[in-house]
Amino acid sequence: MIAEFGRAGRSGDFDDFTPKSHKSRAATEWDNLADILVTPTSIFPDKYDEKATKNAIKASDQKQVEVLGGGDVESQIIQAPLAKIRMWRNQPRTANLSQICERTVEEEQAILLKEHKTCDLTRQVAENHGVPEAITVIANDEGGFSLIDGHRRYMAISILSGFIPVPKDWPKKVRLEIESILADHPFPKTIPAKVLINITDEQVENLLAIKHSSGQLKWDALQRGRFAYNMLATRTSMDLTCKSVGDLRRVWKELTEKDQDVLKSVAHTCGKRFDKLRHNIMAFVATSLHCQRYNVKDHEGLFTYFEKFYNKTWARKLAAGEKYKYKIKDENKKIVGEVTIDPDLGIEEKFMGWVATNKVFDCGHVDQLHKIIANPQLHEAFLQSGYKGALEKKAELRAKNGHKALDVVTNEILAFKATDLRKPENSEVRGRLKKLKGAILMLESDLGESV
């Protein structure tokens, strides 16, 4: 049983939620709602525990007050018709990658079923005879409701009530179970909903950010990036539109120079450092542009590439027209040199091309990509065969350098005389020779022959 169902025994609007033939004496007591939760024992009479249900009821007013930032908001529990519910315009789970667009109910439902599988939750709702918590909605201009939170619960009830068909790609056993429920005891085509009254868009965004961006029930990385982008775009004068690669530098300038107080406020609400929020928004803008430019529809995972890219100092410096320096360390982590990479104003466009052509096929490659760029031989191998080719070239160069180093060591050893090695000042050399002898013995043991 999933964690969301750990609240069994709390109460919802039993009178409206339960089919008339299954009402009991306790139904009249549900006028005073305990909270926003619905008891999981409210569909079938053989599962209904009236005593447990009564004990769960706490007298309270239907209107509840919640502080979401920006003032008090009243809420009220109702039974919302499924047909009257649409997705909220800034909901990152169903919003378009590049912009907010109008979708039909069917298109929104298809997105939720495809990208946010509800099969397991639907089975849990069926087994527990109800949703564990009311969905959250606000009134819209069409006389219905916009769904703020509880999308999977909404989809589960929609399927169990027959409001939408059971997905054909679900396991046959699950489809048969749901079809049996629909034949015997279909769920009503309504769902317990908490309506937030007189709430502003900013308060709605705060509510979602607290729960899904900085809280425990987090959206995925792309959804959090999209949501932060929408929050900032509606609260500031920043121009975050990006239609070409050249616009990326303008967006970065907007993020670093305009409305920094608002940026910090949004970062705080989303539970991020404001500099990290900049990187995330740049990653979202670049992901959106990449998908448009290369006609990519399956954008899952792409965001993490660009998030990693903008989180790297070397990438941001090169793109901004600055040099980047990094230290070279030996195997003992001792600094033995320094490398300078020249500015590259086209690095963002190049990176998009590398991702599109699978030269960079893992977001972890971004960590060492600057070192490949800095080495002419590795860079050439990378452009020809991608990251894998660069690694093969690196191994080849290391082997050649190893042979050269071995020749130097051999010549140095042959140049030594026993009388020289006996001198106290050469004790360190004797110690190294012993280590070398031990390494040779281990090598011979692995090879099974003398070298």
C-alpha cells in the first residue's frame, strides 16, 4: 500500500460520494467536515465501518482558512462533477514545453495517462473504495473548475466511474478488475474537491511550489524548471522568450540584471539558491529551444543535459565570452600545470548539436567535456566519433606516454651504479626501486610468465 493511503479513517462527504443504495445513518453527520480527506471505506456496504467512520468525524466548519502567502484564503469541500474539471493553465504536468496552449479535455487526459501513469493508484483507489484526499481546485471563467493538485486521483476516479475508458495498454488483469467494478458498483462521476476561494495566481503558485518544488512530493526536474520559468515570467518584467540560439545570451542578461529581488523570492519559494534557479531556467529555455530546433517530441531526459551544462562554470564562462582556466593535477592530486580555454560564444549552439547527434549521450559527460575541448587531439576525436571516440583517443595517448615514461625510467635505472645507490642521499631512489620490483613481480604473477 502506498504512503498516500496511510490516512485511512478520516472523513469526506459521504452523503454525496456514496451511491444512494449504500447510505447509512452516518451519512447525515457528514455536513460538518473533518478535513479534506475522504474515508477509504465509503463505497461498498460490506467494507463500511460505521463506528470507525463516526470516530473519525471532527466538528468543523465547511469553510477553512489556509495561509498560502499574500493573505488568507478560504476553502470549501464540494463534490465536483468530473465533466466540469479542466487543468490549470500553469500546471507543469500538462503545460506545453515552450508555451501555454489550449488543449481539449481528451488531450489533457492523454498526457496524464501517458506521462504520469495512474495504473497503480487506480488499483489502490478501487481496493480502498475511495480517494485518500480531496483534489484541490479553483473556479474558472467557464463555470467549472481548474485542477490545481490531485491529477492522478482525478484520473483514477474518472476511470473507475466510467467517465473515461480504461487505457488499453494497462495489464489485462487490471482492466478486468475495473470492468467488474464498473459493471457492479461504478464510482459516481464526481470527486471530493477542495475549492480555494478568492485566491490569486501567485498564491496558487506558492501552494504548488511548497508541495511539489521544495516539498517531499516533488515533480520531476523538467516540471520544476517549467514551473519556475512560469512563475518568474508572470512576476517580473524579464523577457524570457527564446526563438533562436542568439536569444540565450539575452535571456541570461535578463536573469542576472533585472528584478533580482523577485528572482530571490521565487527561488526561496521553490527551495533553491537564486543562482541555481537562474541555471534551471536557462536549462528550461535551452531545452525548449532544442526541441523546437530539432523537432524533438520525446524531451524526457534532455533537461538534465542542459541543467548540467548551465551548472558548470566552464560552460557559462565560455558562453559569456570569458576565458576559463583549470588546474592539472597528478595522481597524487598535486598541481602540475594550468590550462586556459579561449572564449567560445558559440558553445551553446555547439552543445545542442552534440546532444542532437549523440556525441554527448550521457549528462555525466558534461563534467569532463571542457578537458576534451582544451586538448586538440581529443577535441578532433570527439568531433569525429563523439565522447566515446575521445575516451578511446585518450587511452591511446596515455599508452604512448606510458611507453615513453617507461623508456626514461629504464635509462635512468641503467645509469645508476651500486656505489651511487649506497649513498644516503639516494635512499629514496632505493625505496622506489623496491616498489618497482614489487610491481613487476605482481605483473609477472598476473601474466603467468617472467617479464
